[in-house]
Amino acid sequence: MTRFLDTNILLRYLIGDSNEQAERSLHLLLRVERGEEKVFTSSLVIFETVFTLQKFYKVPREKIAGQLLAIISMRNLQLPDKNVYSRAFDLYISKNISFADAYNAAYALDLEQPTIYSWDTDFDKIEGITRLEPE
């Protein structure tokens, strides 16, 4: 049976601010890593985790990327478009843009559809992306 992995499990593990929950979250992730459990999650969980770590806990972008990429790369964690996250985190760090913009740019590049309608000039920072404003 595959079960859904929610944001609070990731946050308790990564922040460790509730010792019992952090420990139990760690044990769950270890079981996933060993293949004893299979879990799935959504892009929204990843986005919420990034946002909370950055805005509330003030975790540096590089640390967020490293921690979440280690979790995302787990073989027994199912996540749509898993292959997009590495590039998204690279853009999030190197271009100092929101994770949402970084993900959307990485997603567009992955689909080889690099033209984006947007008023957001952050997309102009990304090589390979063409930003258009509606006429």
C-alpha cells in the first residue's frame, strides 16, 4: 500500500522542533529509503515545505535545496515530475527567485516549451526562457 506524505512530516523531520514527531518522521523516511514503505506526495507539499522553511524558519536556500533533493530522490517516494526539481532548485538558488517561478521555468524547459506569458520579470533572468507580456 502506498500512502500520502504530508508537509508536516517533512517539516518535523527537517526542523526537529518537536523531538518525538521529528524522531517518528525520521523513522518513516528511513523505512521509505530502505523500501519498507512506499509513499507519494504532491508538488504542493514540496512548495509548502520550501515556503515554510524559507519564510518562517529562515533556512538558507542552499540548505533547503539539499535537504529536499535528498528526500525527493528517494526511490520509494512517488512525486509527479520528479525530474524537474533539480533544475528548479538550481534556479531558485542561482537566480534568487521564488521557488514557484523556478519550478515553472524548469517545468517549461523540461517540456521544451520555453516561452512563458508573464508580467514577472524574474523569468528574464533565466537563460533559455522567453518571457512575453500579453498584448
